[in-house]
Amino acid sequence: MRIGIDARLLSYRRGMGNFVHELVGALAKLASNNEFILYVSRGTAASDIPGNGRFKVRRLGLPFFAFEEQISLGLTAMRDRLDILHCPANTGPLMLRRRTRLVLTIHDVMYLMPESELPRSQSAYQRAGRLYRSWVVPRLVRRASAVTTDSRRSADDVVTYLGIEHEGIRVVYAAPGATYTEPIAEGQIAGVSRRHGIGKRFVLALGAIDPRKNTRRIVTAFASLRTNVGVDYQLVIAGLSGGACDRVRALADESGAGGQVVVLGFVPESDLAALYHAAEVFVYPSLYEGFGLPVLEAMACGTPVIASTAGSIPEIAGDAAILVDPNDTGAIAEALRRVVTDGALRRDLIARGRVRAAEFSWERAAREMIAVYEEAAR
């Protein structure tokens, strides 16, 4: 088969970008007679493209994501006379040749959920993206020959909000990348902590401008932990944009924990893996996730995890994390207290987490995706 993959997020090492990067890398390692064409934007780093003769690259390069998708990607895919076009990041071009089978990966349907279930982002960019997806995805689903998603919970949401029958959806689980599963030298871990201004035991969280990540409650719960536990901890929040960093610092000051909150912007994967290893606990009380890959990344690094009862997280975490109501700040604070004061609980969570993370594999995901391509082509 000649298989095209929308790989414009190949170098965007967060969320769906990690999914695309890891899936492409795993597909390149499989023995196969298929030909792959990766459609990338001008900014894609050459180091992210597999050095494999079965993989070719087409550079698109229109300035806006939606224009590039609907015009450049659609036209280029038609010229390449594909058997399969896989769009692995929720959206894709509406215009394709009839003989090209569309495989669409829908990671979540947050853009279709009412604000009563999920708070609206304050970011104009995110709101525009939500509007675009809410218009495109229902139309793409009707065109798709196959739909995949990351979890059974996401599959249920796709059924509810897009009207697809369960039989038409394939669940292909993601997995932690090699950065999180390979050992890291103690000196490297200590060096990363020093470079980011971390000088004490610390709680690790991932923040975002999106209220779904629950950053406010994380800070408030940490402030309560400092009051109730004698040991002095820091809270490290990574992954924030510049403006969000300032808002979280102001929030930390309001809570009385300002001097103990370290706010970081985007950190590379190697640094994030070292931070997972060094943290006393990773806290991830998201209001909704279609998968929740950071939960598995932390587990693979041997870090105890406190996570949310919302979305797909219980399905992904299994019995290897403490799960809390993400709307209950007191429950988050109590879970933090338990993990940092109970050594036996920490050891149990670490052991369970390593076993759980090892149950997910990118090789298996790639093989399952090839099976989806073959089924769609019939």
C-alpha cells in the first residue's frame, strides 16, 4: 500500500505531537512492504524523519494550519494517489480522491463538549481551534473508512458526540516513549534539578493555560500540604507558556506558597524524564483526558502518581495510582499528604506503576495501526 501520514506535528513534542512522533518511529521499525509518505510543515526537523527508504517526505508549507490542511495537504495527497491517508491528530482534509481511504484518529472530542462539562479556555487560539475542529470533525467522520482512538472512554465519547457505532472504532493505545523507559544517570537527574532551581524534595505537575489541567487546584492543594506536613517541599509546574507562568506565580503568591513554587516553561523530554525521576510524587488531576500519557510516563520513571477520576485516566492508570475527584481540592491535598508521609504506600505505587507502564507498547500500537490500514483498504 501507499500510505500517507499527516505528520505536521512530528516535531511538536507534546500531546498529539508525541503520538505522531512515536507512531511514525514505531512504523519505521516494522518489516513491511508498504510505502509511507510523511506530509510535514516547513519547520519539521530532519532528525524526526525516519532514515528509512520506505519513508518519503512531502513538505507543505502554507502559513496557517487549517489552510495547509484543507488546501495543501488535500491537493498533495490527491497528486500522490494514496491508498490510505492517516490523519492522526483529530482533523484532516475534506477533499480527497475517492479511491483514497481515510483513517482518522480522534484523540478526544473536548471541542464538542458543553461548557457545563468542561470549562472554556481563555486562549483565543485554543477557542479558534475548538471551533475549527467542531466544524471539520463531524464531516470527516462521515468520509472516514476507519476511526481509531486512544481509549475505550474516548471511543464512548466519539459514539456519544459524533454518532458512530462502537463497531466502527478501533482503540489503539499510546505508550511512554523510550526517553521515559530507559535508565537515567543520577548525576544527570541532579544536574537537571539544579539547572531549574530545584533545591528540595518536590511535587511535580504539568500546567497549561487550559483550565482543564486544573493548575489552580494543584497550587491550592500544595499550599495545604505545606501547612499540614513538617517537611519542606517545593512544587514544580512544567509546561506553561510565558503568560501562564506569570499567572501561576501570582496564584502561588496568593496561596502563601509563592517562594516554594517553581514555574517552568516547556522543557525538553530529556529534562522532563529527569524531573519525573527526581520527584517525590507526580500529580495530574486533569478535568478530562482522552488518554493521559503523562500518567504512564511518570510510572515508567518510577514516580508515584496521583491522578484524576475523570475522563480516560482510570482506564489508563488501572490500580497503579491514587485517583481523586479533580474538583475536590481537599482530596488532592490529602492524597499528597499520604504519598509523601507513607513510605510503604510510595513503594507500592512505584512497583505497580512500573508494571502498568510496561503493559503499553509503541510496537504493538504500530502493528495494530497497520491492521487498521489493511482493513480500511479492503
